[in-house]
Amino acid sequence: MTTCDVLVVGGGPAGSTCARRLVRHGVDVAVLDKRPFPRDKVCAGWITPAVVRALDLDLAEYARGPESAGARGRCRRSPDSARAG
């Protein structure tokens, strides 16, 4: 059995933001999503300056991608993810 301090259900914008903030505070977080990652981003990865400020993003860390130091949580797919979309 896998354990964690917090399980975030849904790895979309809200869930991933929540997980990221918790990880930055030393919480062991797992993200459960029904769809596999990475997935297509309609915005092609572009974020606005307002989002950078609101999320207190480090642009150098953001440019390195999810394997950077800020991405220490775990991501799991739901058992029925093969049937999803």
C-alpha cells in the first residue's frame, strides 16, 4: 500500500497547483488523475505574467520542467485510466 500525507484527486490546473504548494512546504503529496501525463496543452505551455506572479513561479525552474526541484511529489493514474479518453 502506498501512503502519503495528502492525496490530490485531479492533476489539472487546480490540483497540480495545490500539490505544488504543498510539496514546497514539505508535505508528501500524491496526485491521482484519470488521464495519463504528459497531455496536450492547448496553450502550448505559455503562461501570463499574472499567473507567474499569482503562483510565485521561478521562471528558471518552470523552464526546466516537471523534473526540476519543485516537482518532488508523486503522480498516479486511476486503475480505469486505460478506458479514459
